[in-house]
Amino acid sequence: MAVSVPKRLEKTAVGRNRIKRWVREAYRLHKHLLYAKTNESGAVVNMLFVCIGKENLSFSVIENAVTEILQKINDRDDVHIVSA
């Protein structure tokens, strides 16, 4: 799992790192939504989160967005899981 926060979104490194920490923490808290489907098949999941919005971000906003994304991936039926 990777997180990218562009400099044009947050000018300071402290701000970019804070957003990255919040995204990683939200993913850690809700990754069970994603792995419920993939654990039974032994699949590997690679993800990249890219922050593109310009609104003020808080942990609750980020957590809701990450939860929604993981839930959408879990709910999809057309995801083809390929095991190595």
C-alpha cells in the first residue's frame, strides 16, 4: 500500500506526512473489509492512494473515504483474482 500527497496540495512536508499517516492509519483500521474477500483465495492486493482534493482534510474525512473505497472494492463481483 502506498500513499502519495503532491506538494501542490500541501506545501509543507509536515502537512504531507500527516495526511499520509492518517491514510495509513485509516487503512490499517479497515483493511479487514478488503481482506475478507482476498484471504480465501490467497490473492495479493497492491494499492496506491493519491490525494487530489483541495479541501481541508481531517482524519474523519480521510477515514470515511478509505472505508468507502475498500467497501466498493469488496462489493465488486467482477474483480478477477489471480493467484500465483
